[in-house]
Amino acid sequence: GEDVEQSLFLSVREGDSSVINCTYTDSSSTYLYWYKQEPGAGLQLLTYIFSNMDMKQDQRLTVLLNKKDKHLSLRIADTQTGDSAIYFCAENRNGANNLFFGTGTRLTVIP
Amino acid sequence: NAGVMQNPRHLVRRRGQEARLRCSPMKGHSHVYWYRQLPEEGLKFMVYLQKENIIDESGMPKERFSAEFPKEGPSILRIQQVVRGDSAAYFCASSPPGTGEIYGYTFGSGTRLTVV
């Protein structure tokens, strides 16, 4: 399909792990990104992964990439209330300069 | 080192008026991108500019929308004769030359346009 797909909502309890999933569209996308958007704010780059990698870990964040299925996931360990936000995955198709974004997953952390 | 600066943060226009949105990229960044976010949707690419050049405007509506990035001053996204469907958040991002796809793009806080 044409669209980068994400589930719209995810709720987790504080201290649990969150897993946000994304299906992207272009197997030739060289970089895949996760952005975080807090209410009324712009997008903050959380992490990115190069397409020849399967996994990338950065403190509480783990990114998994399955190129065969064009599936990307973001795991947040020990989720905190400050992690409540909308999380967007994005790809740069054909190595283009612009990014294609998913619709975002709204993560709600329950204290 | 200030981030990407967008102004105004909020803009209200009546149908038929013009909207001008400004974006000053991060220092040292010569590439500017404009994205639009409709309510409850992801960001959609509109246009990619370098100083005095439009590189890719494949996401721009064919009419009423224009963008520029002059040699001096901020990038401007201009919407003429606004309609209710133009109500959205408009985000600007910037990157250094040649590395945006590697390190990602730095986004501003956006301009929220409301057409009444």
C-alpha cells in the first residue's frame, strides 16, 4: 500500500514495556525513524535505524527492523508518564530527502 | 544555538484571506522542508527548498499555495484565499546539506492555522 501504517492507540501501565509497531511501504527506504510529538509541540527525533541493521538499542529504546515484512517496532522499557505522547514512524522512500510519516500512535501511560 | 523557529505559533484567518507562515532554520542548516498535519493525521510532505531554489514541490497543492526561501531571511509558506480545509498544523524542518536523511530533520514547533 501507499501509506505507512500504525495502530492509533496504545495504553500501558507505568513501569511496563511499550511496543509500538509500524508497517512501512518501500523496501528501498534507507533510513527509518521514530519521532515523538508531545501536545502542542513539534516532532522530536527519538532514534533512527539504517536499513542494513536489524536492531538498535539506545538506553530505554529498542528499535527492531524486519525488512522482509517491512515492519518496524519501537520498544520503550520501564515506560514513564513522561513518555505519554504521539509516536510517528517515518521512512525516506528511494533515499529521497523528504520523509513519509505514519498516522501516529497515541501512547497513554497509566500511573 | 536556537532550534527551528516558526512564527506565528497560532494564526486565525477568515475565509478568503491570505496566510503567511515563517520558518527560520537552525544555524548552519540550508535545507528547509514544509509539512502539513491535518487533525488526527500524520505529517504530509509539502515542499523542500534550499536557498533561492525549490527542489521538490511534489506535495504542494497546485493552487493557492506557494513557498520561498530567499537568500536573506526566513522561509515563507504562503496560502492565498484560505478555505476551511486549510486549517491544520504546518511544520517546518531543517537539515544541514547532505545529512538530513542520516540524522533526521529538526522540526519547529509548528504554526496552527485556523480558518473561520
